[in-house]
Amino acid sequence: MKYLLVTPPLTQLNTPYPATTVLKGFLQSRGHEVAQTDLGIELVDSIFSRQWLAGYAASCPNPDERQYLTQCSQTIGAVMRFLRGTDNTLAPRIANRSLLPEGKRFSQLADMEWAFGTSGTDDKARYLATLFIEDIADHIRTHLDPHFDLIRYAEHLASYAPRFDELHSALQAPLTPIDTLSLSLLDHQLSLHQPRIVGITIPFPGCLYAALRFGQHIKRHHPGIAVTLGGGFPNTEWRQLSDPRIFDYCDYINIDDGELPMLSIAQLLQGSITPDQLVRTFTRQNLSTTSFASLPSSPQADFTTQPAPDFDGLPLHKYLSLAEMTNPMHRLWSHGRWNKMMMAHGCYWHRCAFCDTSLDYIGRFQAPSAATVVDRMEHIMSQTGITGFHFVDEALPPRLLADVCREILNRHLTVSFWGNIRFEKAYTAELCNLMSDAGCVAVSGGLEVASDRLLQLIDKGVTIDQTVQVCRHFRDSGIMVHTYLMYGFPTETLQETLNALEVVRSMFDEGIVQSAFWHRYAMTCHSPSGLNPARYGAMRPDTTPNPFCNNEVDWLPSQPIHSANQSQPPQFDYDIEEVGRGLSLATYNYMNDLGLDQPVRSWFPGLHFPKHKKHHSRQ
Ligand code: SF4
């Protein structure tokens, strides 16, 4: 059976998303022929080309904009070569601002010398080249296709979609020029590989629209091909799906890891199993009902014995290293062609109150041997020629990580790597040094609410003191740290949030974190807090499943908050939106080494603080 595995537009531009590489490795080991393609990077490669931009410029009615786009088309080839790392000689010309036509984003550029000095020519050029690309993307979004963005496509249609109607209507509308281009790239892959099954991964909401456009196109024009959807988005959002119209765009929906579900579809098409033996797969049972095949509690592929991810067939030379920020830790996400792989499956802790611990991708922990992990790394390096790894584990298990580091050193491999961890006391100075020796350059981990009361409530299993100590060990070993932060957890007070920002400020000030990001808490129906909200001081007013997406759910405090002038009952007795803005602004400044001497309250000019005793000396 021949499969084509597709990553639809748009995920990320610097390196392939790992879903298709994992499935390709597995399905090949079971005797199937498997091709893979990243149509996100292929789309970007087509749009940001001299030919396409010249055509776009010619169609532009405004003479000034036509001239600007024509200039863009004349420089785009060189800029793309620079961003792909195949022609670094262009850096001085880009950096001295004599080459690129400058659009709207350049007008907001502040003095760049503070960020790059006079020696960071390559970084400065990459930053400016990124602005140049983003300006063109802005133009396309404003004038040609409102869905277009560099790392997502029509995300607003999928981000919160209890019903299918809006997305369905958008998919019935005429194709946009970007849709047409995407579909022509898909057709090219279909004629090249002649698959019987097309598997489309949907890791994020920003891929859903394109995935469904692809499915719609295949079902209309290539009815002999079976289309299956899977990945992180269906896995979290569609477990209670009941709107059958989704099957106008696909034949199957796989839930949880795709290995055995994808295999079972081939077995069904070969006639060796019946539809009720499909593994973790939804199908439309007939055209007139909304019922789905029940989700069987079927086995999952054993992660410990799986073959290595297979990168063969991906256009590795086309990925771009962009620079949206000058912060060196933050840039790891968009800069560099890191090989993405998992060290272990799931999270060994799987207890945090906000996390999807009831789902297989978190809750089922399986760790292979260190030798197996490093064998997989060596296989990937031989395929890609790249020695950098991004371990996309939910939380790297420290004991396995230590063994992997020793295995890397025993084999005398020169690699770099980074990944997610928990800030637990296992990260001693000794382990951090070992990690550094083996090639670890950065870690990311959740300090979340940065309050000992709330860390205990969410069962994070770490304290602030412990996190600070662990981060010092990483700093002393030369390993950068990014921390994920959270605000707006049920029962969290304004004072606790201010205290949390003060913790973060002091960690930046001490140089033990380099980057951070605040997420607003979202209750999901798969998390301990969504499954048992009363335990966390919350309640869910409505638990009826939506017909389309079900992941984030509404919640209210168990103790109602009095509100005189709000139509909806509030979750907090303070302005949570204003809090979010202040936290983001403060942290953005900290990441640029600014504002560290300001009192944390100063980032919230619109908030009224209750007059009571101070909780911290800097506030
Ligand atoms: S938040 Fe992280 S550490 Fe906590 S259960 Fe989820 S994956 Fe594990």
C-alpha cells in the first residue's frame, strides 16, 4: 500500500514538523511504501520567489505598491538564499540597509545598535531579512488572501470552533489564489507518488483550513485516494465530534498516535480487517446519521521498539532560519534546522492540573533505552547531515537524559540539543554539567504560576526555591533556560500574579533565565482541572459537548464574584486582560535586558491595586 504523508500549510519555516517522519519510519518497517511532503515550506518557497512576486506585483493596481513589490521580486532570490544559509556573503549589504526595499515593518524599527552592536552583522541581517519577508506576507494578507500568515493559515477559523458552520462556509467559498497555489503543489505530489492513502497531519489550528481544503480537493478530483486526518488538533479537539459534515473532507480521522490507526486503514483497504476493527479511527457510518464508530480501547504502538524517524524526501535545503527577536534563547524556535525527535513517549510526571494528562500523548509514559535513543539520533544525523536535536518530549525524564548524555559521550558524538524539562531537584550541578558536556545548549520548563501556593494546588511538583536553584545550575553549566509561565488559574489573586512577576523579574536580573512566555490558563476537558474543577475552586457551567471542537471549556469560580456592570459573570475580581498585557510587556522587556529595575506594578498602569500591606519589597 502506498501512503503520502502531508504536513499542510503552515507550521514552521525552520525545520520539518516531526509527525510525518515518525509515521514514515514506522509504516515502512511494516512493509509499506511511504512518501512525505511539507507543503507549508513548499508554499513559502513558491510564494517567496522572483516569478511569483513579479506576477503579484504586475497585478497590483496601486503604482507605489507595484513598484515596491517589483523591487521585492528582484531581491527575493538572494534573500531566500541568505535565510537558507547558502549565501552568507549577503549579510553586510542587508545589515547596512542598502539592499532591501523597506515596507511598513521597517518604519517601526528602533535603533538597532543596542541590540546587535557593530559585530553582529549576520544576526542584524537575518533580523532585517525577516522583517522584509514579514512585510511581504502582510501585503498578501491585506490585499490577496486574508487567511495568509507565515506560520499559520486561517487560524482564526479553527481557534475556537464549537460548531463547524463558519469553517464549512469558508471551505465552500471560491478558492483564494493561495488556495489554488497550495492545491497545485498537492497535485504535483499526488502525481509524483500516486498514493492510495493520503494522511494529513493537523498539529495546530493554523493548519486545519488547509488540511480540509486538501481533503476536499482529493475527494472531488481523486476519488480513488483515501484521506485520513490526524495529529494534535484532532487528538485534543475531536474526540467528541458529532458533526458528520467533516467527512465531506476526509474518510477517516485518527485519534492518538497515528501508527496503528494508519496501519489499520491499509488493512481495511486490503480487505484483511472489517471497519469495526479499525484502530482508534472515526468514520462516517452512513450519510444520514451523525453517529461515529466508537473509539475502541485498542493497543498502541510500542514507542520503545519503534524505528527511527525517517526524514527522507523532505526538502531540507528549503527551510529558512528567521530571527523575530534578538533574544538568543527565543531564537532557537525559528533559527536553525534542528532535527526534531522524542526521547521518550508521554510525561513521566503526568499530574499537572492544567495539562491533558488523561490523553495518551501525555499519560502513557514509555522510555526506550539510552542506546536506542542515541541509535535513532545517529540514524537521523546520517540522513540529514545535521547534528542539532530538538527533543520535543513533554518533559525529558532526567534519569534517561543522564544515560543518553553518557551514551553520547561514550560514542564520542558531537551534537547539540535542547528540550523541555521539569525544574526538579534531579537537575543537580553534576547532571547539568554532564548535559552541557554532551551538547545540551538550552532547556525549557514550566514555572507556571510562580507561586508556591498555586504550584502546590496544580500539583506541579516543584517549588520556586527549587526552580531557582536548578536554573542556577543550568546557568553555571552554560545552558540557556526558557520558562513557561501561566496566569489566571482559578483562585489566583492579583497580588499572587504580581508576586509571580517579581519572581520572574529577579530570575532575569540574576541571569538564570533568558526567555519566558506567559500563557493565560485555559481549562481543557482532558485536564485534571477540567475533569474535577471543584478541587481547584472552579465549576463548569455547561458540560454538554459541542458538535465540532471540544477542548477548552468555560469555567467560573466556585465562589461567585460580585459584579455590578458585567453581562457575563467574571472569573476574577480584577481585569485579567490588563494583567495579561502587563505581564507580556514586562517580560518582553526583560528578554531584551530592559526594565529590570522598574517596580513590577509599573507594568500595569490601568489596574487599581487594593490598599493593603506589601507582599514584596520591590512592589
Ligand atoms: S505540564 Fe508538563 S510536567 Fe506537567 S504533566 Fe504536563 S507534560 Fe508533564
